[in-house]
Amino acid sequence: MKIGIVGCGAMGCVYAGLLSEAGHEVWAIDQWQDHVDAIRQHGLHLAGASGNRTLRINATTSPAEAGPCDLVVLATKAMHVPAAAQGMSPLIGEDTHVISIQNGLGGPDAAARELGDTPVIVGVAGGFGASVRSPGAAHHNGMELIRFGNRGGPVTPELENFAAIWREAGFTVRTFDDIDQLVWEKLICNVCFSGTCAITEYNIGDVMADPDAWVVASKCATEAFDVAIAKGIAVDIQDPVDYVREFGQKIPHARPSMLLDHLAHRASEIDNINGAIPLAGEEVGVATPFNETVSALVRAKERRMDVR
């Protein structure tokens, strides 16, 4: 299968590396020229939970160089999805499917609006704790779970075929009829750690170990859980605090992407993660003061940092 990875940052590198290692023709497509040049010249170095090795894959800043693909994995941050999807037309053939896989809310819907009739699969990754260490080199702390679901419909044999391709590449994959469930189960973990780590500059284990930071983090998760329940979303979670604690214990040394963005003076996905909870809570009459406060503090920090 020919697979394009659009947005080959930390998680995109994990997808590109493992899918290439499984025998697929993989194209890493990213606008970071130094990153693309390093992959071209020296290969993609992938380290961490899946092992340490260097993989030879195709890399480019131009979708036209890659050409039509069987599968396109849209792995940019949520706020970059519309622009990335607009530029993907050279990758789209008659039978191309797109997996839109972002943190937070809104990414796959934004992709679908731009891509028209091209089928968009919703993807959610959890428990990887990935980062780009230098151009051409990525690391991940874990590889817990990839979730897939169809927008607007149940699991189909075609979706299961795509899931099987990822399983053969070494990923643990579950497919869902209910895409709201798959999105919100990950979102509850995101809102727990993302904003709190970005503010404190702690890793996940540090947040769990600090009593005050953990109060804020766990309350953010509880609010998101309460909103999901009020919206009628069938999350498979009995106790949200136990749920996020179990998640965090698997990758205690990981730093969420929101913190990594701040360390690199980049704008974060706060509006799609913690910032999405107050808007969703207002629709169902659930107060979300911790997520409101965390979101406001992250935005204030970014204004002071003059992020790009």
C-alpha cells in the first residue's frame, strides 16, 4: 500500500516508521525543511517503546512529489487541519481514504469539510508520549492504543481492513461504531495532562506526584467526563480519576504535545483540548471552572511567550 503521512511530527514519525517497516511505501510530508532533509539524507531514526533503528522512507515538503496514495494519514495539529487538507489534492486518487488523527475535538470534521467526497476515518492515538528529538529523529515512551471509526456510520469491513494493516505494523488497534466514544475517551486524558503540564512544565509523572497539580489535572478530567455523560456519550469509564491515573502511570516520563509546543515557542492546541470543554459544557448545562481557568492561563502564557 502507498501511504502518505501529512504532518510528520512526533506521532507522524511513529506512524511513518512502523508502517514503512511493515513493507508499505511511505511518504513523509512535512513543511519543516530541516526535518525533511534529515530524513532524506540519513533516514528516519525512531527510538523508544518500539525499538531503536533508522528507517529509509521517502520525505518531501511537496504533496505533488508524492502523488496519489491509497491511504493518507492527516497527522497535523487540529488547528492546522484545514490548511493541510486544502493542500492534499495531489495525494487524493479515486480510491484514496484519509485517516484524520488529532488530539481534541474538531480535526476530522474540519478535514471532511475540505475534502468533500473523499472518505475520512476518525483516528485517535493514546499512550505514546512521542516527541521529535531533532530533525529526522523521534522518540516515543509507549504505544498503548490506536482507535478508528467511520464518520457518520458503523464499523465496516473496509475499516477493519485498514485496522488490520496497522495491527500488522505493530499497533494495538480498536475499531468503534460510536466515534464520540472513541474521541471523548482520549479527550478526557488529554484535558487531564495537557494544560496542566503546559502551565507547570512538569511531565506526566510529575503532575501526578504533585498534590496541587494533581488536583487541577484530575478536576479537568472529571469535568470532561461529566460533560460527556451529560451529552449522552457512552464512554467506557467508571471513575474518571482512576482512568486518567492508569493512563498516566503507563507513560510517566512523557511530556504532552502542548508542553512540547511551549518549550519550542509554538502555539498549542489549547482551544481544541481544555478549551473545548467549557463550550461543550455550556451546551449541556455543566460548569467547567477548572478547564476554563487552565485554558485562560495557557492562553496568557502563550501571549507572554509571543508564540509563532
